Amino acid sequence: MQDGEVVLSSVIASQMTTHGKYGGVVPELASREHLRAIVPVVREALGQARSSLSDLDAIAATVGPGLVGSLLVGLTFAKSLSFARGLPLIAVNHIEGHIHAVVLESRQAGTPVEFPALALVVSGGHTHLFEMREGFQYRLLGKTRDDAAGEAFDKVAKLLGFSYPGGPIIDRLAPRGDPHAVRFTFAKMKGNALDFSFSGLKTAVLRWVQSRAMQTEIDARRDLVRRTPGPTDEEWIAVTPQATLDLLASFQHAVITELLTRAAASAGQIEAQSLIISGGVACNSGLRTAARLAHLPCPVHFPSPGLSTDNAAMIAAAAFPKLIRRDFAGFDTLAQANLTLA
Ligand code: KG4
Ligand code: ZN
């Protein structure tokens, strides 16, 4: 990234085909894949940017939260490069990266995020609401008490026989079903009303499945996953009856309602001037449409789909203000699985 504004290159090494057949990320395989990919990816990123190591002013790496084995690969590689080239090291929080993807793109689009802003980070590991003030000061307003929204998508998909990650598949199939066919109810939150909970929804889907004779269609989908690495929508639909498409549409509708209801309440509470929705689940087209149509109290900013799921450009974007402040990390910096933002 140049001047904190221009993304010169953004290379992503996807591990979806490795983990897809296991129904989720296998930590040991993830770190091995990172180790295999890191040198070719850095080389390709420099090549695409028509740059070399001597053009760099600093090296940024994610320190957490996440799987420690994978974090260690990136952090150790960054430390080594930083040591060898005498470049400052910048430690970035993954969640802040997701938020900065939006800050960067909103500036590029000429409609910058205004403060105070509300950030809803929805990924495989997080469903968090942060108040964000000028100077990138964060305050946690609410979070999930159990599953993250992306995790709920992935778990529901898995129990229905779809492959990992389930979010994009449910997103593509949901428009073929009736979002009002199955009614899900959400428990009222005791304590912080801005917290989320998705485990009840997952259990409701499980009960729905158990009360119907669905094993044959679930087995047919599992068989499809074994035969085809990435089934097409038509292949999924051929083994998914209308009632199951209705279930997917209703589940997605329930998740979106839960997310937007609490986001709207928090935005009102802090008199937010902008709402940022970021993280892998921000790719969801139903969520994007619903956020556009909902009467939210302030403008909503989504990242482009390419910057919604994990990527390096968002880490560089979050690192840039630290570079300006000369907020550098030492070689004793550790990877932190449960790092928080606020
Ligand atoms: O941010 P991300 O790439 O990785 C984490 O930091 O977790 O998010 C991955 C999550 C997965 O749970 C995946 O199912 C979900 O984002 N996801 C989606 C969509 N695309 C990715 N969920 C719903 N709809 C999508 N289109
Ligand atoms: Zn992420």
C-alpha cells in the first residue's frame, strides 16, 4: 500500500479447498498451508506492485485474534523480514483490519466515514459492535455471547450437509426460498441489550431438521461434496428440496434481522454519524440489501466484496496510521489468539 491510500497489490491464498471437505478450518492444516504459501504470496504481491523489498518503509503483520499457528507464521515471517532489512514492524489487530478496509474505501469513494461511527464486525469468529471515535479509539458496545454470525452460517450449513464455508452457499441459495416460511424467535437479552446470541437459532434449525425426514437429502449433499470440490448452485439445488431452501432463506432472514436490529439500536444510542459493517458476513447480499432498505439512523458503509473476507490490504490500511504515529512493535511481540480491540 502507498501513502495509506492506494492498494498496489492484494494477493489472497485461499485454503477453502483444503478445509471445505472437513466442514471447518483444521488448525494444523491451516498453519501448514500458511507456511507453504507465505513466500510465493509475498513474492507475487511485490511483483504485482512492481516493487522490491528495498521500496518498503515498514512491514505489518496480524498479531491476533485468530489461530495461533497461522498467526505465528505471518508474524515470524514479518519479524524476520523486518530484522533482515532494518524495517519497522507494525502489529495489527485483525478486527481493526476489517474496520479499516471500510475506512480506506470510503475515503477513496469520496464519502468518508464520519465520527462517532458504529462498527459492526461480523465474521467467522466475531460479532461485535464498537463505538469508534476520531483517532481510532474504540469502545465495545455489544458482542455475541455464543456463536459468531459467520459461525452460525457455517454450522447450519454443515448440519444440512453443505460444505464449508456455509455463508456464501446459504447467501446464494436463500433468494430461492421464502424468508417467512419458518418463524424463528430470538431470546430477549438479559443484561446488555446490545449483545447477540445465535446458538438458539442454530438449535432451532437442528430441531426443525430432526422433526422431519431429511437424512436422505442431507446424505445426497454430503455425497455431492465428496464427489465435487466446489458444487455449482444448480448442483446444490438438484439435491435441495423447496422446503430446505425456505429454511435457508428464513434462517438468513433471522440472522440479518438480529444484526440490523441491534446495530440500529446501538447507532441511535451513540448518535453515530456512520455505520460500518465489515468482516466476512458483510459479503452477504441479503444483509446488504436489508441494510439499504432499513431506516437506519445514519449512512451505512460496506467494504467491496474483495475486502470483506480476510485480506492483506485491510491489514496495511490499519497499519498506516500506526506508521504515521511511529507506533512500532518490538521483536518480543507475541501472537495472541484472544486479542481484543476494546
Ligand atoms: O472475515 P472472514 O473472512 O474470516 C474471519 O475472520 O473469520 O469471515 C469468514 C466468515 C465465514 O464464517 C463465512 O461463512 C462468512 O464469513 N461469509 C459469509 C459470506 N461470505 C463469507 N456469510 C454470509 N454470507 C456470505 N456471502
Ligand atoms: Zn476476518
